[in-house]
Amino acid sequence: MQGANRQRGHGAVEMPLPDTGEQIYISSLALLKMLKHARSGIPFEVMGLMVGEIHDDYTITVVDVFSMPQKGTTISVESVDPVFQQQFMDMMKQVGRDQMCVGWYHSHPGFGPWLSGTDVETQKSQEMLNPRAVAVVVDPVQSVKGKVVIDAFRSIDPQVIMQGIEPRQTTSNIGHITKPALVAIAHGLGKYYYNIALNYRKNEFEQKMLLNLNKVNWSQSLKNLDYKEHQTTINDTLKNMAKLTEDYNKWIQEENKKTHDEFVVSSVGKMNPKNHLTHQIDDTLHENVMECLGTMLNTVVF
């Protein structure tokens, strides 16, 4: 692919040009975590690393992302912390996650996807560790329901510029690369870095999950309660249910001693222990089932 994409410069020198025929596939989970992290930092920039696999010369998949403890401003973000990166990758191996770091991402809240001078240097440092590393930029402000403003980049080899060869975009994926914005061209797109075709796959349920990104209630069910507080609450609920059971037993005995009309008249204004007991049983079962499911999901996924 790269051999077919050559351009003649000054004299008879020929060098392979960056081939953007490869595609970056981002999973729905990674995209969701990336967007939520980016939106949580508005108006400041945030950054993180992408974990995935390099399948061949033309396919890279991103299966998960994790945030980095870097400080960001409204226009820039610090470079990647190599110590934290290595520690996190070691911890992932301990839990059976054998994927490698395939690049990094950061946000540009409100001013579109492109790479600044600092971002280009950060990308070059990533490419020193992995030549196939990718820099993904996402705009959480311009991203709306059903559309994500995102792009992937990789730096251009300085030897291409030193040889006087004008870098140009080449791709075998016709129509997949988005039209570059003027602000991206002004910041060196096509000169210091080029963009790569990016895609993300999602099924019907994952698409609904992404459309509910702005809603808060759906994500609350994934959070686990504090175990000690939850145990105290359950113990208090069981004591209350035991008291309601005694009251309900007395209620049944009183109902058997009186006629239906007398029992209805005597029950006016009194608490019905049966209804309260039924509601507490349903609420307790629902809360415990959701807590067990959340614990199992967190154990398997995270």
C-alpha cells in the first residue's frame, strides 16, 4: 500500500508517503467512557490512554480507555505520564487484560479535532514507544445526540519534510476520511500530521445507550452502595418487617373475631400492615438484586 503511494520531489528522490488506508475501530464502551470523561472536564481539556489491539497493517481496534491524572487548561493539556501509564498497564495484566496501549485521546471542548504543537510532541513521544500509536481528539461540546465530533491522527515522519517532499493524504478507504476543517489545516494537518479513517461499531442497544448519554438516571443503577451502610439499612428493614409481621398476625386474628362490617369500621384510620409489608419486601428484593448484579458486573468488566 505504501509502495503504491509515492510522490516525486526535487530531483529523483522518492519516499513512501503516509498511508491512511488503515482504520481505527473504537468500541461503544470506549467511546462512551471517552465522551463522559471529556464532558466532565468542560471547559478544560482532559486526556487518557486507549487500550486495544493491532490486528494487521490496516486495522487497529480500541476496546477500552482509561483517564490520566494530567492537568489541563482550556487550550492545552500536559503530556502523558509514562510512570502512571506503565503502572496501569501492569495492573491490567494482573486482572487478565492482555491488551496493549494503542494510543491516547484528549478533548478539544468547543474548537474541533486537530493537534496543537504540544499535541504533536506528545504524539511523537507515543510513537517512540509504538510506531502505530494513534492520537484521537474528541469535541464534547459540538458532539450532539447521534453525532460525535471526533478524529484520529498520526504524525508525519520529519524525513519526508527534510527531503522536500510535500506530504499529502492518501487512502484506499474512499470517502471514509472526513473533509479537513480550515482550523486543522492552519494547525499543520497534512504537514506535521495526517488523519486516519475512524469508525465505531454499535448495535441497536448500544446506540440507545449513547443517545441517553445526557441523562443521569440510567447510569446511577451501575453504582454500588457502601457495603457497611447497605448492611445497616437491610438490618433495620428486617427489624421493621418483623414488627409488621406481628402486626399483620394481630390484624388477621382481629378480623376472624369480628364480622366484615365491624372489621371495616374498626380499621378506619389504622395502618394496614399487609400493604406496608408487601411494599418493603418488593423494595428490599429489588435493591438487593440490583446490588448483586452491579457487583458482578463491576467484578467482570472492571
